[in-house]
Amino acid sequence: MTTSQTPMTRICSLDLPLVAQRGLEEPEKRSILRTANGFGRRIALVWSFILGTPLLLFLVGRVTPPGNALFDAVATIIICLLMLAGLPAALMISRDCLRIRRRLLDDLRMDQICEFRGRWTSQSPSDPAYFKIEKNRALQGNDTDEVAVNVLPVSGRVVTIDGNEVTRWIEVQLIEIAPPASAAPPAGVTFKLEESENGFSVYTSQRDLSEAERLELKRHAYDSWRKPLPYTIGFAIWFSMPIAVIILNGRLATTVDELHAISLAIVTLGAVWNQITGTIRSRKLGADLAAGQLLIVKRVDDITPENGEEPIEIIDEWAELLTCSGLTWTENGVPADWRKVPAFRRN
């Protein structure tokens, strides 16, 4: 079979399909601008605290009598806490706020809103926003399976749920996936019997990846190692600072510095391990892309009529698997859950 030019399907990480798009209304534009400015003020507030606290301690120290042991101890503890927790937290908060503010402004320029509508599946979506949306719907007294959310395409902010405006921040991911080739095992391929016992038979076959599936698989392979890379580099550079002190001085100056170095080493090892697993996953997905085929597995119930006629085969379940990594690509014609989750959350 040859690959086909198949368009990508846009869904959100709640596993809801895109049904409509429209332009932003003026009240929505004003609300987005207020929200973006609010994130800008939050960045200023965080850095005012981080930079202002040492300045305040310096000013208090100037008016405190020299040799005040209590003040020296309190000031040392506060500075250590700022370095151990305050500065990393400020960097993370600033990065997130800058990212969100930039994307909200991009939403304003794009002037578009996306509506996703569908029914919740029997299993809860893996996106954490699912629980926030369900809580919001419960407060509104809506307990139906049908749900509709309006989402800003760049920032992923949920604007309305079932037509009701959302005041708190709820964010979902917008993802493009290749649509399933068919809702049933393809009829144009030959299946090979692998196993048959107790009224069940297992058949296997293969098919080529479509062009859209190749594009999606290439993106997954790239994201698996690229998304966690900035975190790995950042923590490694940060951890190199106490290592440099040890190399130059033979040891760290205080016990607090040693605890800082140990905690930083644990976090850095976690980031490095996450990078390693992501890179291994990326290589396996790259091998799947090079192979260019999916393994089709179907399980069939063999039903023998009482009147002695030929046995009837009913497909119980079927799946498509990537040949090298062994990951499930589709299950009963539905894209696997891992394809609907952002890369960094998977690793």
C-alpha cells in the first residue's frame, strides 16, 4: 500500500474535536488584554520581592548595632531561603508568566477562537484541565456527557464552558494528530493467523504509514528529546556552580551550602534522567518512522452456529502498533492516549 495525503485532525488534549472557529468579539479582546497585563504585573511583583528583600535587609543592617547576633542569624537564613527557593521559584514563575502573556497577545493578533465539542469518553482524559472543567460544570449544574469549550488557539486558555464564561485560568493543549485510517481493520490487507484457542483467534498484518501519520510521528520523535532539553541544560549549569566551588576550594563554605548542593544534585539527576528517557524514546520513534509500517493485530471470536453452518468470525478488538517501539498507535480505530498528550508531560 502506498502512503496517502491525509489532512491532520485538530483536537484538544481533552480528546474533543474541533467543530468551529470564529473571530473574537470586543468584550473578549478586552478580557484577553486585561489578563495579559495581569501576568505582566505578576512578574513585576515577584521580582520586586526577590530584589527588594536583600535591599531591605541591607537598610535594616545599616541601622542595627554592629555585632547583633540575632539579626545576623535571621538575615543569613532569609538570604539562604531566597537563594535555595526564592530565586528558582521567581525564575520559573517569570518564565511561565512571560510565556502566557506572549501567547495571549498572539491570540489577540490572530483574532480567533476555537470551539471543541463532544462527549466525555468512558475514561477520563489525561489532561489535568478535565477535573477543573468538571468542577466548573458541576457548579453550573450541568452533568450531561456532552461538553463544549471555547479555547484561544495559541495560549490554550478556556474562555467558555457550555456557553458560560470562565473566570479562573484553565488551560488545555491544542494538538494535531493524524486521523485513523479506518474505524475497522483495513479490508485490503492479508491477515496471518498467529494463535487460535478457546474460541479466540489472533491475526496480524501490516500497513504503511500515511503521510499525515509520518508527519505526526516525526513531531513526536523530535519533541521527546527537544522539549525537556532546556530544563536539563539549566539545572546542569546551576549545579556546576557548587561543583566549581568544590574544585577551587576543596569544599563548600557552610553546611547550608552542602545541603543546597545535595538538593540541587537530586533535581539535576532527575532532569538528566528525564532527558535520557526522552532521547531513548525519540530514537525508537525515529526507527518506527524509518520502518514506515504499522503492525495490525486483531482478536476474533470464533462462533460456531448450532445448526452446523460455517463458523462466524466477530472482531472482538483490534489495534495498530509501532513496529520498533511497540507503542500502541490506534486502539479499535481510536488514536492512542499518548498521542494526545504534550511531549514533556509524557516523559
